[in-house]
Amino acid sequence: MRVDLRSDTVTVPSKEMREVMSYAPVGDDVYGEDPTVNSLEERVAQMFGKEAAVFTPSGSLANQLGIRMLVSPGEELLAETNSHIVRAELGAAAVFSGITTRTWPAQRGLLFASDALSVARPDSGPYLVSTKAIAVENTHNFGGGTVQPLSEIQALHKGAQEMGLALHLDGARIWNAHIASETPLIEYGKYFDTVSVCLSKGLGAPVGSLMLSTKENVVKARVWRKRYGAGMRQIGMLAAAGHYALDTNLSLLHHDHRRAQFLAKRCHAISSSVVDPMHVDTNIVGLDLSELPISATEFAAMVKTEGVLISALGPKFARLVTHLNIDDPAMEYAADVLADALQRTLVSK
Ligand SMILES: *Cc1c(COP(=O)(O)O)cnc(C)c1O
């Protein structure tokens, strides 16, 4: 059996999704004439209580368009040390927008409003860089799918308002946070000036993200999207996959969360230092191998020989992600392989 737990981006579109894509009405989206894109943008904006949205080919671009609306060249964005914007977008904020970043570290990426607010320096005058915005990642990817507490988001919003700072939500997996915490999407939308969401993670669309904000920001973001070379034409087929994902796959995410719990518990049972199931909020299981005599790369290679693919993200940190294409038999097989590999590692100690 082959079980790919490297990421929830590896899902392939189902037959039903492909069918819906094949008969989607389309038009030229650069002219604003693709009805399926237009309806998806309206739909997702409404879900979060935002005025408008713009479709993008990647979540990175949705993030970059969002923060570009909030921070000017030579100004500063604050983000958590292991956030996607800082670590996984290849310096795009600096390269494209002249944005500098400063970071605060957080265990499991968990947000404490005071961590972010205490490093913020708005209106710093002619000597120091002025902070303009703070980015929050929910769920936190490299933190292990951590759901950010609503109370901390609210505290951050209050503090940011007092300091005149804007807030960006990297909501690539906000869907998982919504399902796990039962917080309405519209509630999340309230606290952020710009929001990015991905359709191609747990929701299983082959391509697609959106940036949500005010009408004015979205009009500006469309200009930048085109300037970056991401003005697209008859992409109603991609938007149709997004509609299908929201109709059908959003309500399935709780299975991914249940399966991640199962994997975490099986690993924990062999070696409790590796993962605490209480800290697995959603579909991502971070494995901390620091107390085991094996590197993440070696561990990943070990389980790969049995057909289980996982990501080695740090010298001693591996990541498993459950998704639409992992059913219960695949989960059980992967759990057996992982447990056996941990057991063998412990015996060799
Ligand atoms: C996947 C992801 C993105 C976007 O990634 P793309 O590969 O550019 O679509 C953004 N933020 C987070 C937290 C992610 O996990």
C-alpha cells in the first residue's frame, strides 16, 4: 500500500469534481467575465463577511496580495517565526513589495496576542522601521495544525486597533480551524483586514486560493495580480472545483481530524515524547524525534520502504498530514508502519 501523508496538497480531484469542472460556464476572467469565478469570489467573500475577493493560483500569491495592501515598501510586517509567510514564500514580501519582517517565536505556533503586540513599533519616525501590520496563521502549519484561540485573536484585534495596526489572516487552513473549533467563518472574518484562503489543501481542489478584503483593496489587488503575471482567462473550470470543494468536501474535514488523532495516539502509545495527542487540533501531526536516536530524514526513509510517505521538516521534526485521499484502511496501515518504525528505533537505542 502507498499512503502519502506528506501534505494535504497531494489530493487528486475526484471523478465528481472533474465532471463539475468539465461543464462549468467560463469567460475571460481578466475582463471580469468568467461567471463561475465571479460567483466563487462572491460566495467566499460572503462566507467571511468581506466585501470582495480575488481568485489566485496559489495561497502564497493570496498572502502576498493581502500584505501588499497593508504594508508599503520599507515598512514592517510582524509574523510568527515559523509562519508560512516568513519561511515558505521564498522572501516574496521583500522581493515583490519591499516589506521587512520581524518575528516572534511561539510554541506550536500558538498565538498569544501579547507576544505580537509587545514587538510592534508603529510610527517609529525617521530612525526605526515602522510596524504596519501583523499576520496570523490559522491553523498554524509548521506548528502542527494549531487552531488559534478566538480570545487571543480578539485581544490582538483590540491591541492592534489601539496601535493603528492592520491584521492579515493566513487562512490557508482556516476551514480546518472552523470545523475543529466550531467558530463561524464570519467570526474569523471580522477581525482581519485581509484574509487568504486555500481551496487546494484539505478541500481537495487541484488549484486555487482567494484573497478577501474591502472592494477597494480587491480592485487594487487585481492590478497587482495581473502585474505579477497571474491574470488568468477561462478559469471557471478551476473555480467550479472550488465550488464543489465547498459544497462537498468542507463537511468531510472532521474525518481528517479524527484520523490525525488516531495516528497521533498510536505514535504516542509507542513513545510518549514523540507527540502529545492533546496538541493535535486538526489534520496535522508533528513528530518530535529529539529524544530518539534517529533523524527526521532517516525516519522518513524508514517508513518510506513500507510505502508511507511523510515530510522531514527539521533535523528532528517530521510531519504527517491526513487528507481526503486517506481513508480508514490507509490510516490503519500507516499507523502500523509508523508504530513499528518507532518501536524498532527504541529497541536500537
Ligand atoms: C499551503 C500554505 C499556503 C499557500 O501555499 P501555496 O503552495 O502557495 O498554495 C499559505 N499558508 C499556509 C499556512 C500554508 O500551509
